[in-house]
Amino acid sequence: MASNEHAVDHSDPDPTVASGGGDETPLTPTGVSPAPAGFGRDELVDKAGDQVGSYKLISKLGEGGFGTVWLAERRQPFVQQVALKIVKLGMDSKSVVARFEQERQALAVMNHPNVAKVLDGGLTPTGRPYFAMEYVKGEPITDYCDRQKLTIKQRLQLFVQVCEAVQHAHTKGIIHRDLKPGNILVASGDGDVGQAKVIDFGVAKALTQRMTEHTVFTETGQMIGTPSYMSPEQAEPDANDIDTRSDVYSLGVILYELLSGALPFDPEELRRKAYREIQRIIREDDPPSPSARLSTIATKDTALATRIAQARKEAASTLTRVLRSELEWIPLKALRKERAERYDSPADLARDVQNYVEGRPLVAAPPSASYRARKYIRRHRGYVIAVASVLAAAFAGLGLTTWQWMEARTAKASALESAARATAQQVAAEQARGEALAQRDAATVARREAETQSRRSEQAQRVAESERKRAIDLLAVASSSAALRAVQRNDLQTADRELEAARQIGATHSFAFGLASAALHDAEAAPLKFTEALSQRSPWAFSSDGHLWAGVDDGILILDLRSGKRRRLIQFSGRDSYVQAIAFNHDGSVIAGALSDGSIRRWAVETGREIGAPMREHALGSRSVAFHPGGKRLATGGEDGVVRIWDLSSDPP
């Protein structure tokens, strides 16, 4: 869209509705104010070149319901161009003049970089009020964002400026009551999102009665504002109970439009409705979510949906997915019919927008503990992974058992929630496919949407399965650690019950299980009586049932923890290599060793005989080795940072 220069009053495609045939009660039956004494009708028509106070009219910028806006210039005491707003001829009734004066007083008390400043005021030679204000060279916020192709994040940053300006007006006792894109102009600034200016407080309602000597009343049944952006309380037949949350509603509509490219209610459909029906829709009908609104547009007009997405530097399907997330909670909260359920102020609305941009939990979000936990993990992923790794490797961290149990419970709840969401997405995908069959004109678009939903569902299932496995691992560590603590307290019954619980969830491969199992058997039988002198860095391992222990000296020493006697000493050749890591398989029948020369070797525990040929792919040396719980896969890690998975299914039984 072409860039235009705008002043402080603009026409708008949405009608400003007023019952009774007009905004004001005229002073004469004909609806035209009588000409002041000494002036003819032709002399009352403003035109370029006229002198109004210190200002010379240059060109007309626009007209509103009550005033005409001119680009004007003064030469003394310095050259300055301003936007001059003059009460329209025939509209200078007492109530209009009072409202015009209220606008001038309202703007005069405000001082904010995002609010157009009042510079001067007075009367024309014909006695009509005027005031001069800052000339804003900009365009409506929606036009600016689309022309500049601002991203969603950039639009949110620009919207925060608007909220701050309206919040400033509220602190000065002023409610705008007619917030819409035409009254929010944006000019290119130093940053990449421009600078917003809120203009036209012509229908603002003073929160105090000391704004002017005149008291402005809205006639019974009259709506002040633009229906598409009007709050439900403004659409009441007796719209006197208006507070700052009415502006919060209008800001929610503007944010809705900035995100989705459409208004909550179709303005064309509103125009076709009767006056009372428009009021009813605004008061009672809940708008669709921004993502649903965009999906409806895509179904009816694919080209329009594509243009909307391109103006936000997104694909249409991607934009729908972005809006369907927590982002659309913000405008929907601002658009609540009940004022008490909206944000309390524009500042609160701006703060929640910042929460979204910075990845913090939203005020508008459902109060879910798992939601806040996921937010925390997403922002501190590295820290959480590091802590989890330390806890898994340190068997002495028994004091953290309670924390691990709580973390496991949270992870389990998250896994269940993810699974439920995946199921809901699958149902939505099936519904989308059914609608695609019925809507032949949009078959291609619907099919692609269904495929996207299916991929999203599969991804959600994978995430849910990963969360489930993680929850099981955490529960396994918790049960095994609890068993070990019970052994230390000599509570053998509790220890046995915790170990059985660990077996049920497949935790027999964990280190804590092996240690607890060995300790339990020691408590039930004679104490172990063996001592082996090993290097402090020598690797060692327990079997999954806790009955065997292996360590590395000149070879691999295997001890029976039940009897305290040596079982086997496996010797291996190789002067320049040494064992860096060992691990038992699931039933303790095989032990594997990772050697410094990069080879992986396996031996039968009972015979000490090597199984198969050495496996070599870690050129820089093997650092770790672990069996899959089923025993048919082996994972190794080398100094090159690569983890390899070996298939052992071809081994003899």
C-alpha cells in the first residue's frame, strides 16, 4: 500500500453509528447553525489560503464527524507546519463545541512521545473553535505494518508503544473511546518498527468532571465510536458506564487485526445489519480465535490468505500454526465481554505481550502447573540437562530423591497432557479431511492442511513417547534410591518393595538399582569380605541384578557379591591399549569393554571366551559403553564426540 501523510482526524471504512439521525442536536430546525452577524455563508467556508489566527491554511488533510483538519503553516515567531482542526460549519452546536473543547483540554494535559501534542488553540474569525497540534507524517498502523512487511514480533513491539500511549492518557483521566488503526499513525523512525502516534481524542470521555467548564452528555441511545472496534459496554442503549477497560477492548481488536489481517467481526456483514442487531452482536457474540478467522479466510479466498501471510513474512499454514499457539490467548482475553475478565489496563496488556516475546508465562494462559514448568525448562534447557546429568551420575545424591520424585510426577503429567493434545490434533486432522471432501473449491488447500495436521500429530506422539520414557527413567531412579535408603535404615521390607517397583517399570539397568540390590542381598546374607586394589580411575560396573561386580586391573576382574569370591579374571592382549569403560548386558551373561585403541570387545562371563571379532570405528579411542535393556543393541561413545549404536541381534543365543 502507498504511504500517505495523515493528520489528527481520519475517515474510517467502518461506520460511526449514532441513532436519531446525527451525532448532535442542531441549534436550528434545519440542522445548520445560523451565520454569525456580519458574515455571509460563503465567508464561513474554509479554503486554502485563509488565515486562522497565526496560521495560513495550505491543504485539507481530512474530515471527521465534528471537525475538518487542515495542513497549516505559521511564519512568526518561527516557521512551523501544524495540523489545524476546526469545527465543521453547521456542526458548532453547544454540545459539539463542548466536545471539541474537551478534546483540546484532554490533549493539552498529555505529554508522551506516542501521543500527538497540542501546540495552540483559539477561535476562527467566524467564532468557530480550532486548535493546532503536531503534524504527524504517517499512515494507519495496519497499513504501515503490511507495507513494511513487519514480522509478528515487530508488530508486537509496535503495539506495545500504542499501549503505553493509551496508558499515559488513562493516568491523565482520559478514555479515548474510539481507538482504531485510523487513529494510530506510524511514521518511520530510528528503529526497525517505526514510531506510533495516537491521535484524535475528539470523543474521549473525561474520568473527572474538571476537564472543562462544559459537561458533555451522550444522547440516549447514541453510540460513540466505530462498531468494529467498539467495546460491548459502548454498544449498550445507555452507554454511560464506560471505563478504561473499554479502551483495552479496542486495543484487543487492533492486536487481533495486526496478527490475523482481519477484524473479529466482518465489517461488510455489520453494515448489512440493523442498528439494534449491530449492538446485540457487539454485546453478546464471541469472536472466533485469530487462527480460526484466518482459516476461514483461507477457505473462502486463498489468494487473500496468502497476501496476509506474506505481509508477515510467513507461509499461510505457518502463520495459522503460530496464531493457534498461546499468542492468540492475549487478544482473546482483551476481547472478553465481561470487563472484569479483561486486562485491567493497557499496561497489563503490554506486559503480557512482552511476556510472550521474552518466553515467559502469560497472564492470559490457563493456570496450569505443567504449562509453567514447560516454560521454565524451555528457557533454562542447558541448566536442567546439566543438573539431570549430575544427579544421574552421582549415587551419593540421595538427598535429592524427593526433588526427583516431584520432577518425575511433573514429567508424567506433561507426558499425559502431550498425549491428550496429540489425540485432539488427530481428531482435528480427521475433521479437516472431511471438510476438504465437502468443499470441492478448496480441496487442494484443505488437503495440504490435513497433511500438515497429520505431521504435527505424529510429531506430538513422538514427543509424548519421549516424555513417557523420561518419566519412567526418573521414577526408576527414585525407586532404586528409595530402596538404597531403606537398606541403610535396615528396613529390608521397604527396600524389597521399592526394588520390585523398579523391576516392574524396567529400571534394572540403572546403577542405583544394582547398588541397592547388592546392598539388600548383603543385608540378608553374610557381609561381603573382599578388597581389591584398583586405580582410582579404573572403570567398574554392576550387573543389572546386582549379583556381579566387575573392575579393571591387568584384566577384567568379576566378583560374585553374594559369596564375596572371584568369579572370573578375563585377560586380554594389547600392550598399547587399556580398558576405559565396561558394562554388563541385561542378564549378566556378557561383559563389554571399550578400549583406548578405539575397539569394542565382548566376553562371555561364565567362560571368559571372547565373543565375535573386535568392533572398530572410534579412531580416537572409546570412552563409554552401554547395553540396551533387551541386550540386542550396544551403544559406544568415542573421543570424537560420536555415539554409535551396534546391532547384536546376529549374536548366538
